[in-house]
Amino acid sequence: SSVYGDTKKLPTKENENLTPKNIYGYTKIINEQMASYYSKKFNIPFVGLRFFTVYGIWGRPDMFILKILEANHRKNIFYLNNNGNHLRDFTSIKDVIKICKKVMYKKSKNNKIYNVCSNRPILITKVLSLIENKVGKIRYKNIPKNAADVLNTHGNNNRIKKEFGYKNFENFKTELNKLIDWYILIKKKN
């Protein structure tokens, strides 16, 4: 989803203008352009998936939820960008896996791009509150917004719903609680 940058039109559709804010977003656009080129030149169907803030058990430790849990576990202060006043379209890893399986097994004749998102953005301060409800008060310090960060992410998932019939996205609060329970269990074992 980094290809969209700080678009004003939310939720973003796959055909929106791409205005990335950082080198990571630009590399994703280059990847899509290369796939499009090879698709046309060699008649190879490619599928591009634009993931929106994937979270869940065994997730990336550099993502918000696991970073804040780790800071809390280590009794460190967590530095909260933009005072937590930005939205993220969190997508459960369970949904990502199910969608990837559907995409893998559907034959395509063209180069296609899909948003993989819940289409239910959540304010970061709300996520912080939900985590604190489960683990107790978290020590954090508000800091200004990072210039390379996207302010709000909110994807339109109508194409995935229509073409793959995928409609039942996981409940964020339920999956967040499972993630926190898993994290606590892992830390107790280590």
C-alpha cells in the first residue's frame, strides 16, 4: 500500500494515482511496472498484491503492534509517531493467507493488481488503548510525524470481494487479543 502515499481520496482503489513518500514505495511501483512490462512483452499474467498493515501471530517485529509490545516487555519508552493521530487499515495475516490462496488458484489472463485490506481503518490511539486494556499502561512518548510516513492508509477491497468472493474479514479486536496472548506466551517460554 506504500505506493499510494498520502492520497487524499480514501479509501484508495487500485487505479488511484500513485504518489509514494519514500524509497520503499517507489521500489514497489518499479516492481509493478516491471511485471506490467513482462506481462505485455511475453504474454505472462502477473498478479500484484498491495498489502495494508498486515498483523498477526509470527508477524514482522518491526511493525507497530509487535514493536509496542516489545518496548512494553522491556520496560522501554515507546516513541509514538504523530501522537498516534493517524489511521491504519490493519489486515489480519489470516485474511492475507486466505486471499493469497484464492489468488494463486484463479487463472488470470492479464496483469492484475489487488488491494489486500480490511477496508476498516483504525486510529493508532485506539489501537494503543486496546493494547493497554489487555496489558496495562504502556510508557510512551509522543513525537512528531516522520516525514517519510504515510498519514492514513485505507484501502478499498471491492475488487477482492467481487472477483474472489472474499467478504468475511477477521475482527480486529479479536485478532489483536490473540496476538497479544501469543506474544505473552512466547515471552514466558524464553
